[in-house]
Amino acid sequence: MPYLFTSESVSEGHPDKVADQISDAILDEFLRQDPSSKVACETLVTTGLVVVAGEVKSKAYVDVQGVAREVIRRIGYTKAEYKFEAESCGILSALHEQSPDINQGVERQNPEDQGAGDQGMMFGYATRETDNYMPLALDLSHRLLRELSAIRKEGRQMTYLRPDAKSQVTIRYSDDNTPEAIDTIVVSTQHDDFDASEETMLRRISEDVKGILIPRVKAQLSAEVQQLFTDEITYHINPTGKFVIGGPHGDSGLTGRKIIVDTYGGKGAHGGGAFSGKDSSKVDRSAAYAARHIAKNLVAAGVADQVLVQVAYAIGVAKPVGLYVTTYGTTKATDGNGQQLTDGQIAEKVQQLFDMRPYAIVQRFGLQNPIFGETAAYGHMGRESQTKQVSLPNNETRQVETFTWEKLDYVDQIKQAFNL
């Protein structure tokens, strides 16, 4: 019997995402000046106020106010009527030195012995249902809001848009787990106050979402996915009505409160640890990226159609305490006798192929580079790896790569190991 699955996303102007972006921008500035910085930076945003707190060990000096204001300005909170505005909001910094008790378990004389910055379990997931190996409902939810943001910043259409927005997509699946159609799309967007009745206002926003936003999103998609957009989709556009008050004035925002948006939209699993504001010694972040890299490369290599990878650590210990793989019964790989490999056998091969010590993960993905600001809105996974130029304190520049954990650079090794 067909079933429904739903995922949501939030825009860069959502208060929790404003907090994430400030935390990651501060992290990036510490790393730009001192790649060995240890940072755990939390942010709270509310009406007219930003509070930054956390622990840092670094040689760098960071202008927290300047970094935060630049993030807020870039997002689009630049008008006093928003009650949260880049130039006038108060910014309080309460960053202090990292506990030496924690640091002694992380930094070692031999860098390769670097211990995990905390205990816990992290998950990575991949599925064949999209080109970027992400769950379809989440991928579409992200695309809706990225395109809505692009329309807002272009300033030619839907000129009433404000930065805060949310989306949600429900997919109908067949019994064999194949997407059949989009069942429901929800879009809630903050907007200017209209000189019109609420009914007129909502009608215009609804018409623009269906007539401007949806076609722009569809144009980015494969023909196969475009066919899922039928005339039978149920749309809920600003279903509560007027949405003028939004952003940090409408709701307070906190770093790390959108971890399911950041990962897989409820598909697979999440270990519980947030990402933003944490340097790569915190395995909550770095090992989650490494687990995604494993899952994506396994699916791309043809080992299975769907893969979930779990890795777990003890604080201060380099080697993981466990690694688990499940393919949800979609395994394609076989042994030398033509017998289908078990998930345990797949996990054993994965441990031979991938070094999951924190130091090895950091080196593999270049995680001491200032590459985290780009992750803080529209998902940490499923993004395209790109290069950017970074200015260094000594007036030099360096090319760095973003979203390195999304690269399919282990496919050949996996095919060889699995005889594919």
C-alpha cells in the first residue's frame, strides 16, 4: 500500500538558522587566522539582540560584533521595521577559554593520536532516489527555499518577500519505495504588510508561489522528478494567514535547533549532536560528515540502493568504539560464491577502507579550513563541492574546498573491494 513521507526546511532568515550562521561565521574567522583553533560557539538571537557564548582555544582575535553584523546584513535583516537589524541590534559576547580538562583529551603530542572531542554516535545516510543521493522530500524542501531566497535578493519579482520562511514537502511512495508523486507542498514566507485585505494578500502570495517559485524550482530538476509535480498537489501557502512579524523578532533563535533540516529530513537517523559553531575536533560534526561520505560512496558504487552508517566514539579516544552499517535490505554486493553480503560483512570492509580516527577525518576533508559558513543554511549534506579563495592574516590567499565530504572519490576503491 502506498505511503507518505514528509521533510521540512527553513530559510537562511529563520531565527535558528540566523544563529547557526553567526556561530559558523565566527568559527570560520577563528580558523582563517589560526587553523588549529578549538571552538564551540553558541548563539542566541531575539528582538534587537544577539548573544554569543562558548569556549575557545585559539591564537586568533575575532571581532565578534563585526562578524555577526556582516552575517545579519547578508541574510537581509537591514530594515528597522524588522525589529532585528544588522546595524542597530545589540551584540553580547561571552566567549571564554576552552576547559583544559577537555583539551588534554583532544590534543596529543602525536597529532594522529588526537582523541575525539566528545563521546556519542553519528550517522551518515544516502539513497539512490536523487542525483545528489539525498532524500527527495528534503531535497525539494531545500530547493524551494534556496530559490525563494534568490527571488528575494534579485528584487524583481515577489518584491514583498522578507527573510524568514519555511517549506515542507510530502512525497507519496509506492510499495517498492519508489516516489510516485508529490502529495503536499507547504510554503510559509514572511512578507511586507500589504495595503490590501488579508484575503487579497494571501491570494497574491499563493499565485506567485505557484506561478513563479514552483516553475523556477522545476526547471532545476530532472525530467523524472518534474513528472512528480502533478495538478493534484495540495498546496498550503501561508496557511496561518498574515506573516509580517518574523525572524528573531517573531521567535528567538538558537544554534543547533534544526539538526534534522541540517541532515536528512527525518530519513535515516541523527545522533543528536548539532554541527554549527563546532570545530572539527568535535566528532558530532566531523564524524557525521565522514559517515555521510561513506554512505554516499557506497550507494554511488552500487553496493546498495540505500545505506545508513553509524560511528561512535569515547571522549579522548582516537579509534571509534563501533561502526555499524545497514542497507535496509537493498544490498547488491555479493561474495566470491555469489552469496549476498550481510550488512556486517559490508561494515567490516568499510572499516578496512576508511580511517575514522578524528585526525584522519580532518586531514581527509580539509576541516581546519574556514569552510563552514556555507553549511549553516540549506543543509550540510547533498551540496556540491566547490573551491573558494580565502584571505589569510599575512596578506596571502589560499584556495580551499567546501563540502569535501560530498565528493565521490572512493567509488573506485569500493568497487574493487566489493568486486563490483
